[in-house]
Amino acid sequence: MLKSVLRRGNLMYALKRVEKNKGSHGVDEMPVQNLRAHNALHWPTIRKELLEGTYQPQPVRRVESPSKR
């Protein structure tokens, strides 16, 4: 199933949705406008690491919301 998720078509679909929605940057502070170039350069390595189980993602950005009383 992971191979299906990692297909180029799925990656491009997800990328287009993020660009269309003007998604916000992650913990790495990379602007959405830089994702295409970054993926073109690094995708083969990231995909290989995901398939081998050696990929180490960065921590998730946490947003605190005020609690309701």
C-alpha cells in the first residue's frame, strides 16, 4: 500500500492541493512556493527512505489554542 501512496501522481495531486489552498509552512519554515523545487531535488531520497523505513521526519509544529471555560 505504501508504494501506491508514494506514486508520483499522488505526490503531484497533494502538492497541487497544498498550493491551491495556500498551505502554511511547517516546522522547517519552508514557504509553499519552494515545495516543487525541493521535491524535485530531494524526492528520490525521501521516497527511498520511506520505503526502507529509515525516514526521520521533523517534529510536528504545535499550535496552542486557548481553552474554553
